[in-house]
Amino acid sequence: MTTIFRKFILGALVVTLAIAALPVASAFAAGSNDPSAPPNPAVVKARLEFAFARQQYNVQRIGLAIDNSDVLFTRTQSLIDKAKANGKDVSAVQTAFDAYKIAFENGKPLYAQAKLIVTAHSGFDANGRVTDTEKAKATVKSLADILKQHRDTVGKAFKTLQEAIKAFRQANPLPTPTPTQP
């Protein structure tokens, strides 16, 4: 008797869940000639503020890379020279590193343009809040274009350098120390 009762309760629960899953109201897709609902201004402002904050962060990150570039380039070159002195073939890494340094220098004017746009922050107040939606859209778009140009200029050379370093490390693995027994 208990198993029949359990099966009945289980079946009723399944039927209840199936009915609850059915849509209550009908939803229709808008046709191509139907007017679209205007976007919510609060959502548009929030998206613009988020995009601008992310772009500001990227500009700051590029600025820090430029500030630390002398130290980074000196250390990298010394590591390449040290590997060369140990008799390792570093020609691919040296070529990629030289290309990266050139691309990095070519990216500096793009950083300066991006920094000017962030400093002017047209359409945004000092806290990054939208004051004029159209100006803010233009600011975000122009900053995105400049950051894309910077990424295309410097990013490809950096990726090539990473691949050259990875290939060098695979060709010249670090020796693993053998454990000593006490």
C-alpha cells in the first residue's frame, strides 16, 4: 500500500511540475515592420560607464607598461645575452624582442591619444558618470578605436615574442635537480 501511495504522490508531483513549466502568456516576436522599444536610458548609461571604466583601466595599464619599459627591456636583453653566453641559440628570441621594442615605440603615440581622450572625458563627469549620452558614446567609440589600433600594433609583436620564448624554453628546458638522499 505504501508503494502505491508513493507512486501516486510522485506522479502528481511530476504532473504539477509539467503544468508549472508551461508558458502562461503567449510571447510573439516583433516583426520587421513593428516599431522597436526604445532602449532603457539607465541601462545605456550603465553600459557606457562600465565600458569607459574598462577603457580607462586599459589606458592606465598601458601607461604603467610604458613607465616600466626601460627596466623590462634591460632585464630581458640581459637574459638574452646570458643565454647567448651559455651557447644557446637565441636568434629567434632576439629578433622577436627587437620587433617588439619597435612596435612598443610605435604604440606610444597611440597611448598619448588615448590618454588625451581619457583626460578630456567628453560626456562623462570626473567620477566617470554619464552627463551627455551622445558625447559619451562618441568618447567610448573613439577610445575603443585607438585601443584597438594599439592592440594591433603592439599585441601582435608581443604575441610573437611570447611564442619565440615558449619555443626557446621547449628547446632548452631547465635542468631538473636530482634529489639527494639523506
